[in-house]
Amino acid sequence: MSTAPTLRTPMDAKRLRTILGEFATGVTVVTYRDTDGSPRGATMNSFTSVSMDPPLILVSVARRARACAGLEDNAFTVNILAANQLDLALHFAGRPADAPVPWHEPIDGPPRLIGTTAWLQCRPWRTYDGGDHVLVLGEVECHDTRLLEPLVFHRGEFRRPGLKLLQIPRTVAFDGRPTCEWVDRVHTLHALADAGIDNPPLDI
């Protein structure tokens, strides 16, 4: 018994990009040494952890990007940008800044950026076909972090994190029980403040 072939609707690339943009990510600059030894970098938000044993991370690099060839069998560092490093994100995304790049060049290994919230130095592990991108896996050899706010990318815009979820007033506990009466009063105060009322009534 034969069945009719399934008709596939043509993919709307713009719509797909918009939908994928609903997933908020951090922002990284992947740095490496060019063939002449010069430090290079590229802004990427397609970055994820892969394995803890061995310690592997992955970045997705556009095939047409200069970094695609630069990362081939080459050590690299993933620099996770801090919220105050928007200028670096734009610089390595093709909008060069006038200020000098804060490079740190260790005696051994690829260059990295100063002032980031974290960095991971990697040796090349594997590369895989990813369509119009190449999936580059690196084995983490050393790393470090600082307690800084990270830069965030969401809906095509750079942002910074807001309040921790547990700092936001709520009227129902996680187990479904009502919380204390004062929480409702905090909600009312927040609503009045958002409305621009400087002197709320005292009987709330």
C-alpha cells in the first residue's frame, strides 16, 4: 500500500531566526592565534558545554567566517563577556572600536581577553559538519572565573540579567500554598511605584 509523499512547507528563515532568538544566551568572544601569530577573535553566542569527562565545550562557527579557518586544528579560548563589555562584543562582531583590545597573551597557549566574567582555554578536539556552520569541540585545559554580571543576548539585542527569580515577590509558594500576607502588600507597593505614585496610602 503506497502513501502520498508528505508535502513540506518551505522554511521561513527569518521567522525561524526570530523563534530561536527567544532562547536567551550569554555572549562569548572566541580568541585564537592567526597563522602569523597575531591574536584574533570572533563574537559567538552559539556556545555550550558538552562533556565533563573529558571536559569538552562546543562553539558553532559560520563557514564563511574568518574564524572558521582560523580555528581549524588550532587552540582557542572562549571568553565569556561581562555586562560592561558590549564594546568588545561589537568589536569582534565586525564593528571595530577605537579603544585598544585588552589582550592577555600567555607564554603558552592562545590569547584571551582581560576583564571577562570567565574564560576557558581549549585544545582542538573534533570538528563536525553543521550545515552552514562548523561545530568545533575543544577540550578544556585551564579556566578561571570572576563574580561579574554576564552580557546576555535575547531577541536580537544585548541585555544584562535582572533580579534573581527568588528575589521577585510572589503570592503563591512553590508547593502551591499561599505565602504570608505581607507579600500581597509588597505587590501593591511595586504596582504603585510602577504607576509613578510617590506617596502610597498607608492603609495598604
